Amino acid sequence: MDKSWMRLGNRLSNEYLAGVNSFMESAKLCLDENNEVRCPCRNCQNAFFQSLDVVESHLYLPGISASYERWIFHGEELDIDKEGDETNTSELEEEENDDEINTMLEDLCAPMSFENHQPQDEEEDGMNHNSSPQMHNKDSNKFVGMLNEAQRPLFHGCKLSLLNFVVKLMHIKVLNQWSNKSFNMLLELLIDVFPKDTALPKSTYDAKKMLSELGLGYEAIHACKYDCALFWKEHEFASRCPECDEPRYKPNAGKGKKVPQKVLRYFPLKTRLHRLFISRHTAIDMRWHSERRVEVEGVLRHPADGEAWKEFDKLYPEFMQDPRNVRLGLATDGFNPFGNMHNSYSMWPVILVQYNMPPWKCMKEPFMMMSLLIPGPHAPGRDIDIYLRPLVDELKELWEVGIDTFDAYSGKIFSLRAAIMWTINDFAAYGNLSGWSTKGYKACPTCNENTSSQGLRSKICFMGHRRYLPPNHPWRKSKLHDGKWEIRPPPKKLSGDDILKQLEFVRYEKPGKHPNNKDRKRKRTPNELNWSKKSIFFELEYWSKLKIRHNLDVMHIEKNVCDNIVGTLLNIEGKTKDTDKARLDLQDMKIRKELHLQQHGTGFLKPHASYTLTLEEKIKFCKFLKSVKFPDGYASNISNCVRENEGKISGLKTHDCHVLLQQLLPVGIRKFLRKEVCNAIVELSCFFQKLCSRTLNTSDLEKLEDGIVIILCKLERIFPPALFDVMVHLVVHIPEEAKLGGPVAFRWMYPIERILGRHKRYVKNKARPKGSIAEAYIVNESLNFCSMYLYDIETRFNRPDRNDNGGTPTACLSVFSKNTRQLGRAEPKLLSKQEIDRVHWYILNNCDEVRQYLDEHMELLQRQNHNDLERKQEELFPQWFASHIKRLYNQKDLVVSKELYALACKPDFRVFSFSGCIVNGVRFLVLERDNCLTTQNSGVMVPGDENFNFFGVLCDVVEVIYIFDYRVTLFQCNWYDNNPNQKRTVEDYHLTSINVNRNWYVDDSYILAIQAQQVFYMDDLVLGPQWKVVQKVQHRGIWDIPEKDDNSGTEQEVFQENESSDIYWTIQHEDLDTHVCHRGDVAPDIIENSTLQIDVESLNENTNGVIYHPSEDEDDTWNEYYTEDEKSLNSQDDSDDSDIERSYYTEISREIKRWKPFIECRWSQTRSSREKAERSQSTSLRSSGIQRNGNKGVLFDLKDQQIFLNLPNPTRQSITVAAKGSLMSARGNEFYQIKKLWQNYLS
């Protein structure tokens, strides 16, 4: 019988198909009582019984075992032949050395092998599904050609095939970012060097063309230049835009190819999801969230632990039943592909994150998928829905119907479905995707219509966080925050159904940015709130049911909070919120009188606030930042952003702000700020530090949710209202989102920003940035897939980390098996007898396998009534252990291994000394070498008993050698004396400071390298130069997440704490009534009148109030905006605090009486003729807010006269002037508010 088909690489060939049919005829005669037969595939190896259908499917993938030459289990008689045995052995060896590219092609061909043999999961039998994206006959032809290339040697006698060589060569090009020119030069050289029969591609273009069949490609869809519509589906052949009638193509006088106005690159999702399952390397990971994730109640390590994921499973149990169904996150943001900020260009990729995989994979670039590349040069804005249409249609199909997909892990075809769990974006893109405008008075999408905001002179502030306090909290009755009592409850949490009801009032707008599109600038009605559209995502059946639809990006929130606080502390021009107008805001609100501007001659005095530093203090703070040195790979060198002599910081990136806010700011500001100011900032820093942990506890999140309200209320009492922009306000909502979505690392923009940076590097042709990115992406995508199968070359998946330990441990004993990688030259060193005895005892005392012998020896000493047993054991145990183990070893006792015997013998006095060591993925350097670098890697911590830790610095790395060449790496350290009994450790503001002036354990300075944890030290500006603040380090390349089948993880890019419960965090409730707002030890600043731009003549000598009228530029519409007093008056408050309610209405009644003459016009004297001549003769109106005779209002200048409108707290006034000012009408929200209050008062 001809069995040559068993060795064919192409399992789609007619010869292989005929061979399978021949084998199956023989197998039918060998069925057992269960109608099963042994399966001879490469995986089963005749060890498992399978049904005939399964056996046949296994013969196509993974294929029949080539070593099964004699079909002894399938009807062929056994003929023992020595020569045959040798042949089988050689064939088995040849099979084990199969080409890695063939393995990859087997996975790619697997779905086609099942085209006529599709065993489905039992629960899916009888269901109708869409066909898989790669299961058509037309696809088989292209893979037949690739299989032929995989069998064709590069040249005669070469072990590499042509395809294998080209894949590896292209992989090196992409990994090292070679240019096309350099790659062409290399190919030319190789063609000259290799034999003439070598079939190498001649250029980069030919190489890409050869690999094009491995790529998934993309679809180019033309778009209108004004973002009105796509020329797709029903408009595919249209020549003009169906919305604005603009031409599809650019004007072209020649006869060349037509050039479209815009091109959307669409990367189909189904084929990319399909490839994740057909690869044996990723198919198993697509079940991780269900089958290998360890679920602990109240612990969040993955989005699957969050409430949103669990609620989704309850609502759609049929989706949850199959763990292979994919949960996706959609991320998008704009970037400039040229990297030149002077050139305004914005391109928007849409990236999909799949959350089925473990944490160390799902947020990595190779496993993320770009779905859309939205063209520039301008951002799509709220017209982004036009470009999302192809993706949403595909998502609807994946949810409603699914696609048939082959699962390489189970070897079966199943119906794959997918769902979008949420979006990831910055706050600007949040508005584009959700349809809720993130501008104006109702900018907060979570608070929705109940957003607490207030107009200031130059911006809108979002304060009022006391409404989140308990009803009886004493701060609610305080007027020190914003000048009012707070009786409002927290904003109502809206469900998806509530949102849909609001969207019923949103009018359809014509899409696009055409100049004639009147819908672009139309005014929204009050019922529309801040909605600008109904998002396209609501077309997905499940979208309104999601607990969280759009994520608030912690990365950008944290950066904005850091910029606001640091800019205000250092009074950085353009970033400080303590401006002259901010002081006038305080006057308008009648709070913190000690900070009000005071008229001084022709100018004003600006008191120095308690939250700003003097120039000398700013210089000291900047010197502190300059002195900070971080561990290797922990953060960038922030000192490069510090201008020490000027006391300024500039050029901070998002991760710099991340580290500055969480690690540096709490340490650096303690010396310069008052306690209550410092407390609030340090607590805010700890809040972010705890929130950004890799593992969260729901109990901690509940504490954070309550604590951040207290912190924001403290900040409201301290900082000016201008600091509280909407980004600061959003902090109050992110703990709730963490409970719903899990750790923030899965929902922030850091990994997305890194991908955008890589896309920017793809642009080689500046004239065609979109095409450059699209073409480079699909090449990179295909090579990522190939690199999972390459083992003898460095790839993204197997390349060692910078701080890789190196190698695999070969020993079994715990002290010998820990792999370390020494750094620097090995310097021979001779230890004294006392040192080697101490080293040997420490190793024995810290070896797990020796513990039973230590206990046995301790019992022996106790029976002998020895005093000071610990010292006696240290003295006697090494000798007793050596004699005991040697006796058992000589007796051939199986309990004693060769390694244990080597450990019992003393180590050699000769050791090797190194300047550094990498252990557990962490780089340590000795202090002498560390002092010459800009990083700090010498800090060492060893956990002790009862929450007591030992701190020190690394002085030497010593490698001790035992017999049989077993080695142990130890650290010799100088340990700082932080004895708690001597008060040499200070806990302040959640920070630990230790005195480094004295050492202890001088005679016990060695530890095992594997015991060391890294810390870094910073100067303590409060306690002096002999004190250091200790900061623990959680390295980004180390994961500590349990699995049901534990595997080690890979790197994570952003510094995060490991456990939220590891961070000590408490909130102090200070008595804010005693807070001093200004600094009497610092002279006030003098502000010139021209700088402040205030009409001095119109100012009252005691007050300087100016009312700001927000312009329409700050929002794209004017909505009816009622103050909180009116809302409270017209709504019944359910609070039980009757005192608050009674006092509030008493105050309102008193205010209404004062507002009785609510409009009064007064004519003033005409100005001098000189002023008349200087004044413009136009009919335009200039207004400035003033106070006159104790009545607050607005002063209007019209040609030669002034008009004073007496309106308390006027906002958004629209003034109409007719008949040269003789008739004036005031229209605005405040007018109607006063009228309504007056009517209520009369009734």
C-alpha cells in the first residue's frame, strides 16, 4: 500500500485526500464496542480512541504521524523489522525537526481542511452560521502556492526554505526599523553572495508581495471631503456626495487615475478575530478569562472581575456560555503623523482591544487590532459616526448571527460572536463618540443635567462636591467653600433607559461640515440638554444595557490634575489658576476676603496665598526634583524638565505627571506648605496611587469613593474656584467606574498612545501618510503572526527583557535553583573564615529544604538544656548538618540528593564579586557604581516580621561556590538603623522617613539575592540631610496574578502599584474654619491697573467686583441655565435635616426682599469732551460689572452716556439697545430666575 501521502506537506492535495480516504476504509474495520478507533494523528499518537469523524478531522489537522508507518492498530499485521525500526526512528527525528513555517501554514490551512468535514460542538449542531472568512475554495489556491514556497529550499543544500528565509529577513527589517533603501541594498548583496540558483526577491516590494498572502489586507472606502457620507454600499458607485453634492474625486485636468477627496481605510474585524483562533499559540489564550482566571470575591484583577462584565453575563447568558466569544474595547484618538505641531493635521485610528486574553497580553500591541484609519487633515468631530459605520455593521453581524470559526485548541468549528464592552478615549473624544458635548455648563456626562457648575470671569468652574457628602455632614452648612450652604443630594445615576428617554428629544442633524450645513451651528433646545446626537453605538442591541459605555480616561485626568496643582503651587505663567481674575472671582463669591485684591494707589495689592510658593521655595523644590534618581526603567529623567534657577517645570509628559503626582509631589511640598494644604494634596496623591494599582479591592474602592469627596471639598476650601475645571471634577466619578470596569490599566490611554507613536514612525512618505501607515500595519500584522512560530530568531514574543535573569535554572534545591544574572566583570575575592561561616549559616537558615533539619537540631538543643538557643544553633548546626548529611549520602539514602550533599559541605573561601545583578526581573547595582549614573538601583529592602522592614543599600554582589559547581548569589548591604525603639523612623503624611546616619547588623550584612526588594530614596527636606524618604518600587515587568495553571507573565509599560491594599491611606478631617488663606510672612504682589484691565473710576473703594458673562464660544449653544437656588426652591428635598431647610428658605426670603426693585436704570453725568472724542461713534455696547452704592450690577457705556443695570449676580445677559439707549430690556436666565423667585415669595 502506498503511504507516501503521509509525508506530504500540502494536506489539500489530491494525493493526501486520497490517502486519508484509503486509511479511513481500513479504520472502519477496527471499531471497538463504542464505535471508536485509535487516532493516529500527531497529537493523539494512537493513545486515544476517537469517533471516525474526529479521526478524519485530525488527519487534516494536525495531520497523521509520519512515524506510524505500520498501521498495526488499523488492520495491518505487525512485521518486526530492525531496519524498519531504524527507519521509523529517523523519520520521527525528522518530524520533530519540521520547518517552523510549515507549522504556521498548517494552522492557516486548517479551516480549509475542514471545509467538507466540519465537526461542530454538540451544543451548536443544527444551527445556521455564516461561513468563516477563510473557509472558501478560492482561498485554498493561494495557500497551495505558499506551501510550495515553504517546501522549496533557498538554494540547493540549504536547510531553510525560501519562504522561511524571506519571513525571517522581513522580520529583522521590521523589528529594527530598517528603511526600504537599506533592505534593498542588503538583498542586492545577498543575491551576489548566494549561489546563482538562489530565488531571492530582488526588492522590498517583491518581498512584501511574496508575504502578501499572509496578510489580512484592508478595504479602501472613499469619503466625502466634508465628512458627510461614505461612498459605500448603496452609494458605492455615486460620483457626488448624497448629502452635500460635493464631487467624490479631486479636480483633475489630465486623463490619469481619479483621486478621491478622502479615503477611509477599513481593516475587517472578522478575519482578524478568526486568525486569533486558528493559531495554536493564541487559541488557548482566548479562553483565559473563563478557564484560567482565578476569581476571588471582592478582588479586581481583570475586567472580567468587574460588575459591568458580570452584569452583561446575567443579561445575555447565551453569550456567556461559550468563553470563546470575544469581549472588545474600542479606543480612538487623534494624532499628528508628521510629529510637527506647527503643521495642523489630525488622523484618527480606531483600535480594538480584546479582553479574553490574560492581562499581560490583552493590552499589548501585537494582540490589538486597528479597525479603521480615519483620514485627516481635520478631526472628524461628532461626524465620527459616519466613519464608524462599516465597523458597527460588522459588530451587529457578529452579535446577531456570528461567524463559523475554527478553534485550533479544540479542533472544532464553532460560532464566534463578539461584543463591544466600552470605549477608551480622552475627554474630547468622549464627546465625539457618546454624543454628549463635553463643553459648557453641563460638561460632565456622568452628572448629566444635574452637573454643578458656575460661571467665572474667564471660564466655567465645577465645584459643589459637598453634595456628595452625607446629608448631616457639618460641611454642608459651611459657607467657606463657595459662599452658600449645600442641601442638594448627589446627582442621580442614570440608566441606559434614562439616556434613551433623553435622546428622544434630540433632533436629527444633517451630518458633515459643509459650509452650507445650517445644522452645524444650530442652537440646542433646553430639552436636548448637552446631547448633540444619538451615538451610532445605540444601534447595537446591548449598548443601552451596559453598565459603563464610555470610560473616563484616568491618564488624561491625572495629567490635568497634576498640571493644575503644580502650575498653581509654582505660579507658572499660563498654568497657574491663581490669576488676578481668580482673585476677583473670590470677591464675586464673597469668600476668603483676605485674598481679595486691595486697591493701592493706581494699582492693586495681591496677597500671597497659602497654596503658592515663594521664589526661594520654588528653587528649593526644583532642586529637590533635580536630585531625584529613579530605578532603571521606572520613569524618565524628570530633571530634564526642571529649570532650577527659575523655579519652573515645563515639558512634562503624561507619565511624568503620573510619577510626579503620585511619588514626588507628596515628598517635596511638605516643607513649604501649611499642614492643611499639604494634607489635601498628599491625600489626593495617595488616592491616585491606590486607584492605579494592578489589583483592586472593592472595599478599598468604596473607601476611595467616599474619601475623594472629602479631598475635593478640602481643595475647594483652599484653592481658587478656577482650579476646578471639568477634568478635576471627573475625579469624583472614577472610583465608581473602577468598580464597574476593573483596574484602570485596562481602560486608560497609555497603551493606545504607544500604538499611535508607532504609527507615527510608520510614516516614511510624508506626501502619503495614511497609505504609509496602512501598508506598514498589514506587513507588521502578518509578521507578528509569523513571529509566534519562529524559535531560532529573536522576535517580539521571545526577545529577552532588558532586565531578564537569563537562562533556565537546572538545579532543584531552592537556593541553587534561583537564576540570577551578574553584571560587570567577575572579580576574584577571598573571604575570611568568619565571613564564610556567616555566609554559610545564612544560606542554610534560609533554605526551605533544610528547615526540617533545623527543627530537628533545635529539639536536640532543647533536650540538652542549652541557654541562648538561637546563638547556639548558629554555632553548632553547620557542623552537625554536614556530618548528618554526609552519613546519609554515603549510605546511599534516597532522601539526600547530590545538591543537598553539596550544600552540607562548606563553600569555597574563594568567591567572585560583581558590580551588579539582575534577579527576579529587577536590576540592582552596587552603590559605588550607582553614584555615577542618573538612575538609582542600589536601594534594598527585606521584609521583616510584624510589618517591620529592613532598609539599606547594596555594597557588593557575591557569588559563593559549592562543590559540583553549585552557586549561590548573595547581596552584601549596609543596613540603616531604623530600630523602632530608638525612633529613627518617622511616619508622616503616609510617608516613611529613615535616618541614614547610622548602620546596624554590621556583622550580619548578607542576604540572598532572591530576597531583595528594590526601593529608592529621596531627600527629606523637612527632617534634614541625614534623613531619606523611602519609596517602594513595583516594577512594570513583573506580574503577580494567580492562574489555575500558573504561568509567568510579560511586561507592562506603566508604573503601577501591585495591590491597592498595600498602600496606606487615611483621610484627615481638619477643622477648615481655622484655615489661614494667605501668608503674612510674604509681601503681596503689586498689580498695575493696566494689567488688570479694570476701570478704576467705576470701582467702589471697598470692593472690586466684576461679573463675567460666559460667551457663546465656550459652548456651542446657550441652554437655559438655572442656578442651584432655583432648583432647590422648586424641588422638594428629602433630607431629614430640617434645620438646613428652614435656614435656607429664611435666607432665600431675605434675598428676595432685597431683590424687590430688581431692575433700576440710572443716568449718569456725561463724560468730558476729551473722553467723548476718544470714544467710538459706533452703536456697539461695552459692559463691565461693578458695584455702585452697594448694589451689584452691570455698567453699560453707550456713546456719550452710561447706564447702570441693578441686577444681583447677573449671568448670560442679552442686552438690546434701541433709541440711543432710552429703552433697555434685560433678557436672560437671571431675569427669569428673579421673577420666578419673586412670584413664589408673593404667593
